[in-house]
Amino acid sequence: MIIKPKIRGFICTTAHPAGCAAHVNRQINYIKESTSIQGAKKVLVIGASTGYGLASRIAASFGLGADTIGVSYERPASEGRTASAGWYNTVAFERAARAAGYIAESINGDAFSHEIKQETLKLVKEKLGKVDLIVYSVASPRRTHPDTGETFNSVLKPIGQSFSNKTVNTNTGVVSEITLEPATQEEIENTITVMGGEDWSLWLKALEEADLLAEGVTTLAYSYIGPEITEAIYRKGTIGQAKNDLEATAHTLTKQLERYHGKAYVSVNKALVTQSSSAIPVVPLYISLLFKVMKEKGLHEGCIEQAQRLFETLYSGSTVETDEEGRIRLDNWEMRDDVQQAVKAAWSEITTENVSELGDLEQYRLDFLQLFGFGFDEIDYELDVNPEVDTTL
Ligand code: NAI
């Protein structure tokens, strides 16, 4: 089958297996060329197939030399439909990691469920023994609670009052004004249930009960703060409430991990194009302006550069540098005064006519296509490929 991108709004419904493998391999090569770090050797990544989770898994194997188990929720190919990008990424990662001599096992299913947790624990016990790093990088629009069976949906809305700002349709390049109505109390609570810290702490509890936490264990989850431009929709919006909950969970988990001399951290990462961030109104326009400024200043990073910097922060010094709230700040370059001043100045002027000049919409679009395995020069997209890649190696 000849696979081309089919973009519907902010999702692409097709993915290219060879392109996804190219994406994974580029990230592996970046890590191989970076300074290697002494750190965790047995790593569990929950939300391991795309974005920050995939980059963390790659950096763990090829940078730290770790064996990994990854949990994700992806769609295999069926009846002429391609698999999801995360499915192809996982196959490509496993192949490369195994070829390099590392254990790489993956579980595909709902990480929020008791069943997948139990299945994972069994695999961890069998293949890794105790784990010394657990990365929690799940981003999901919904969660079925494992105890009640009730399904909660998260929303991306402001709180208290409506919010109007500029946004861009990244496909057409049209900049327009968007108004978002405030969330109800129930929507706020549901978003916390989906994207807050409860599931992270349930994973740690399950691992502890199964006696699978190693001495000195570290666990990480990812958060975002961002600038004033996106504050109403992000940090002071429903998702921000969930991130506050996630960050509070890190403190609770650190207390629980004291007996292992372990620690839970939230790392505040940079805004990047991922399947999750492209769904947030206003944010893609901010990202395209940010990319332009950060590239001009030589500060641009993607998920893999952030993952490398994260492990350097975590494992290179005798202490881990954090902010006053104990968070690792990988967004420090994004939040630099000169960067934010430049973005703010461009923001006030941005229109459909000048968006390509003031912003880096081209890079945004390329990054978006590459999430699904498209836009790689080394891939011939006219070639007939089998969407059902062989997962039995
Ligand atoms: P992503 O959409 O690329 O990855 C989400 C991962 O979660 C995938 O591996 C997916 O398979 C997995 N997943 C989703 N639902 C699942 C379920 N029910 N069971 C098992 N796995 C499931 O997202 P991204 O952007 O990498 O986000 C990861 C974390 O990083 C999130 O906490 C996000 O808020 C945070 N973050 C993202 C930033 C960005 O700009 N993209 C910036 C800073 C933090």
C-alpha cells in the first residue's frame, strides 16, 4: 500500500512504518552521539510510544544503557488501515534496542487499568527484576477509573471566565481569534482525574506492593508551565489544575519512597509539537513563534534533546538542580526573558499575512508530519509498503 498523510484537524489518521522507524532512528543517533551518562539500568516507561515518553525510553537505552519495558496504548494495522505512529515507533525501537543488546519489551493496553498494571508487573519481574527509574508520560483525553469503571473526559478550557486570544489553523495558516468558554466544576475535576497524579501514584503503589522498586529508585512525570500568552488556557486552565495535582503527587511519592532512598520528580519540559500539544487551542501558534525565536538564538530543542538534558540533570551531578518547588526546569531556555520578550513582540503583530515570516509554521508542520512518519527525505513515499510490520523478531 502507498501511504500518504491524511490530516483531519489536528490529527493524522495514517502513519508510515518506514518513516516512523526513521524518526526513531534519528533520535537513537542523536543519543548515541551525545555524552553517555551513568544512571538507571532497569527502566519502566509508561506512555512510551510517542513524544516525551518515547524520547525518554530511547535516551534510557542508548544513553544510560538501560533495559526497558514500555507501556502504551496504540492501534495495530487492520483491514487496509495503517497502525498508529506509536505502534510503528515501538516496533522500530524494540528492533534497534534488541540489536544493540538491550532488553526491550512492550505492553500495549490501557495503562489506567488494573489488568495492564498487573500484566506489566509480571513482565517487569520476569525481564528486569527491580526497576530503578519509572517514567510516567501518559497523555490521554480520557480515563476509565479502574475501581469504578466510570469514564472521565479531560477538557482544555479556561477557569472562571471566558478567554479570547489568537490561534492558528496550522493546515491553512489562517490566524483567527478564538473564544473559549470556562469549564464547569465537574469538567475541572474530571480533567484532574484524567491528567492529574492519581494514576502515577497507583503505578508506584502497584510496583511497591510487588516489591519491584530498587534501592535509590527515581520516578519522573512531565509537566508544563508556559508564558502569559497561554496561561489562561494552560497553566491557569483545567489542564493546569491537573498539573498542580501531578506536581503535588511528586511530593507525596517522594515521602513514600524514603524507605528506598528514592525520589519522585516532576520535570517541567519545553513546549513541543506532539500529538497531545497540537490539540490545545492557541498553543500551536505560540509554538511556531517560539520555534522561530529559539532557532535564531541557537536554543531550539526537540523531545530527544530534552530527554538527554533531563538525564544529564538527573544523573550527572551530586545533587539534582530544581526550582523552589522541587521541579526540574527543562523549560529554562523557553522561559528566558529575551526569548519570551521576542515571542511577545511577535505575538502582538501576528496575522494570517505575516505568520510565515514571524513564526516558523513550516517547522511546526514538518514536526507534525514527522510525528506520523512523513516528511523524511530518506524515505520514498511512493514505494508500496506493508502496513502490517513484522513484530516478531
Ligand atoms: P504524546 O501524545 O506524544 O504521548 C502520550 C503517550 O501516552 C503515548 O505513548 C500513548 O500511547 C500513551 N497513552 C495514552 N493513553 C494511554 C493509556 N490509556 N494507556 C497507556 N498509554 C497511554 O504526549 P506528550 O506530549 O509526549 O506528553 C507526555 C507528557 O509530557 C504529558 O504529561 C504532557 O503534559 C507532558 N508535556 C508535554 C509537552 C508538550 O509540549 N508536548 C510540554 C511539557 C510537558
